Amino acid sequence: MKSWSGRSPISLKDYKKLRNQFEGNSNYLRVLRNQFFPSKNFKAYVESTEYLYDAIYDHCGKSLIIDSSKQATRPFALTKFAEVQILHICRNFRGVLNSEKKNVVVDLKDGVEIASPPKRTSKVLLDWFISNLACACTILFFKGHRIHFRQWIVKPDKLLQHCNHLEHNFHERELKADHMLAGNKIRLLPNQKLRSTLDTNYQRLTRSQNFIGKTVEILTPFWSK
């Protein structure tokens, strides 16, 4: 961050404000408008984001940076200064709902800095729908690809069809995230291998929640493979 602050034309406080304006699916239409008619604030946000990625490169020396953002707005900034390949990892609704029903408590020792209580089913459904709709628009705009979570987690080599930066045996090797800009939980773990089994029990869901989830998946087959 010291490297970034020495280059960025704006302060960290102002950059956070601009992120709130130009990141997040709720700002999608604003970002789309700025794609064609960029405002002064949007230009400052893009420029500071470029310096941030330059600082990441200077620190870790890696030319390939994986941005695992869940927001479909991020590519609009990244494509202004970098070659970007967009992959939409699309997970079925029950998988997302089961994950969001988990009660996450703060545990600094394990790298969990923010608590996340179980979310309402209606809230998860709305977020899931908006997120997938926004991602569908973004991959159409930038010619990206959609990969279904339940398919590639069982057959990881499917990723090779869309990402030529991966080595052919990547799913057989142990992986470790040494450099993370945000989030410590994965970084604190020992080397990991990709999980090759799929959990379809959805143990955190009640019978009614499971029924609602299955109904949603039937109605949205293009997002629920």
C-alpha cells in the first residue's frame, strides 16, 4: 500500500469513496454509462486502480493476477489498462444458499476478520439473481465465458478450455495463496488441493428452503447446471 499511495493521485480515503461509487452490482448502470462517457471521478478511480495493480506486481513479481471479485462491475475498470480474461463461475442457487446460511464468527487466529450471520433466503435469492444477471451482461459485453461450478469442481480440466494460463496438471498440484490483497483465511492455510467431490446435501437448508431452491433451479436452468 505504501507503493500505491506514492503513485496514486488520490488518497486511500478518497479511493474508498470512489470504489463505493463504481463497484458493486447496484452501481452497474452508473459504471456502464461511464464506460462510454467517463466522468472525472471514474477516470481517477481507474487510474488509481491501475497503480494498485502495478504495486501488486512490484511486490510479488507475478504478471498474472487473479481477481476473484464477485462484482460484475470490476472488468469495466480493469480492461482500461490490462489484458483481461473474464470467467463467470456460476453456482446453483442451493449451493449459494447453503453457503450463506453458515454462521461465520470473528476468529482472528484463523484469519476471519468480519462476522457474517446467516442471511435471509429472500435476500440471498435477490443477490444471486442480480449477480448472475449482471455477470451475464458483462461476459456478453467483454466476450467472457461462463463456467458452472458443479461441472468444473468435478472435472477441473474444463477450466483449461477457457484459461490458457493454467498448466495441464494444475488440479493435481498443491496450491498456496502467498499474496492476497484482502482476506487472510486462505493465506493462513497450509498448501491445498482442489476438492474433487461435490457436496449436494445442503445440510444447512430446511426442507422448505431446499424446495424453494430446487424450484428456482428448475426455473433458471441456464444458471443451475
